[in-house]
Amino acid sequence: MKARETQGMLLGLVGVMIFSLTLPMTRIVVAEFHPLLNGLGRALAAAVPAALLLAVRREKRPSWPQVKGLALVSLGVIVAFPVFSAFAMKTVPASHGAIVNGLQPLAVAIYAAWLSHERPSKAFWLSALIGSALVVAFALQAGGGALHAGDAWMLIAVGIGALGYAEGARLARDMGGWQVICWALVLSAPFLVLPVGWLAWAQHVAHPEPVALKTWLAFGYVTLFSQFIGFFAWYAGLAMGGTARVGQVQLLQIFFTMAFSALAFGEQIAPSAWLYAAAVIATVVLGRRATIRTASTPVRVV
């Protein structure tokens, strides 16, 4: 069990490293694209390689109960998080959004207790609550004592996006990690064609000038990596190591995102931000050592 948990943590870390560039790349895209076009368009584009992979592997179609679960996955990671985080990136720096995103692991743990019947110990909940409290304290301190509009968008993205994470992890125990995101993208695609087409046309009418190359490259990243490849490792890691436990690894995303934002965009990172981040990471270590009782269900990883 310990070896499987360790492998799950490592896979989760790979997913986190990929996701850590999502907010900075989204900030580039929304400078030229409407947030809705970015959020829904990346999912529609990612559905193409997802469909090809499912066809090549001749994966069997999901059952009706799995389809209902995939609908929750789609709501969280295909619609809610990409769209609302894109709106947030219009008003707050990516480094600031990364701190607010630190609430995601607590939300994932709550959903995991509900959906996957995981039973974290009191020590785990205490460490998770302390980490979340630190995140909220930072958001208030950075905002001058009040939450910004971007904070509200990020909180909505986190609250609903975590549902997609937890339900995807539950499904991955039976379907496999990459199969979950592929089927979620493919099943969502028919509902995205018309909205994305209309948004793209409106974008062209309002801004007929060519889109900058860096914007297309950033959109390519959030499409292929943030919306597609990153979930291969992420869902497999959550399923293998336990959703609540591995979900805490996402707090490490703060470090990666802030560092990239500072290097790529010259965002000024206050020393207090690093102190808050370091304190939050300490809660991950405590949570890693806490007891979490999980159902012993075989996990499909390929």
C-alpha cells in the first residue's frame, strides 16, 4: 500500500508541475481571447486527440453510470475551472491566483470523503484547514483586506473544479486515468461546437487583426497539457494514492506558478508570498503523515 501511495504521490506531482503553468498561460491567452472562448475552446480542441486515442486503443464505451460521473467531471474540469479561472486572470496576476488555488486540495478532500468514502483522520483535516486558512489570509493581505473580483472567480473555479477532480479520481479506479479525461472531452464536444463557433466568430468580428504567436502557443499549452496530458498523471495519481492525500500535493503548485510568473512575466513576488507558500507546504507534510482510511478497490492505471 505504501509503495502504491508513493507512486500516486509522484504521479500527482507530475500533474501538478504541468498544471502549474496553466494560470500564467491563461493570462497570456485572455489578453486577446474572451475568457469563454479560451475556457471552452481549449476543451473542444483537446477533444480531437482524445477521440483519436480512444479510437486507436479501441476503448469500450463507458456505461450509463460512468457517463453520469463523466458529466460531473466535465462540469468541473472542462467547463467551470477553465472558464472561471480565465475570468480571474483578467483582473489578478497569475501568482495571486495560484495562492487562491491553494484552497483546491481541501475542497478535493471534502468531495473525496463524499464520493469515494475516504475517511481522513482528525490530524489530516486539521493540517488541511490550517493550509486553507493560510491561503485565505494571504488573499486578504494581498488584496488590502478585501477580496478582489478575481478572487471570487477563482473561488468558484476551485469549488466546482474540485468536484471534477474528485469524481474523476473515483472513476479512474475502474476506467483508468487517461480514459476518464478522454471520455469526458469526447462526450462534452457536441455541446461545445456551437458556443465555441459563435465565440470565435464574435472574436474575429471584434478583433479582426491576426492573433499573436505567443497567444497561440499559450493556447496550445492549455489545450494539450492543461486540459489533456496533465490529467493522465493526475487522475492516475489520485486513484492510486488516495484522492484526499494526493490532492494535497497540489499545494506545491504555488511554488511552481509563482516562480514561472516571476521569470516569464516579471511579476513582483512579495517576500510575504513565499513565507505564506512555505507555511502552506508545511501543512502538506503533516497531511502526508496523517491516517486516511480508504476503500481497497483495484486500480486500473493503463
